[in-house]
Amino acid sequence: MRDPLHAVCRLKSFPTDAALSPSTSLGFQIFALSMEARRQVWQFATTLVFFHASEYILATIFHGHRNVTTTCK
């Protein structure tokens, strides 16, 4: 049998419906992010794309287009 106090504590730590995005009606939950968190996610994604694109360009310049692939083998 489950401990009812443990279940209550677990429910208190779960975010309220106001903190969840509208996609909860689709059956999955995405937690709402603050504007600062969204900015950081976009900054990270932009940095990641820039790093890999510049790495590919530099590899193409130094090693030639035929010697550079976009996939790992």
C-alpha cells in the first residue's frame, strides 16, 4: 500500500496547470519556460549550429570537399 503522505508531497512538487503549456491536451506535457530560459535555449542552438557549420567549412577548406562528409561512419 502506498503512503498517502508521500503522494501528497509528490503532488505539491508537481507544477500547476498554469505552468504547463497548452499542449497538455495532446497527451504530453511541456513545461512553460521563462523568457530568459527561452533566450538561453535559442542562444545555445544558434551556437551549436554555428560551431558545426564553421567546422564543416574549415574542414572543406583544409581537406577538400571530396574528403569531408557530413555523416559519421
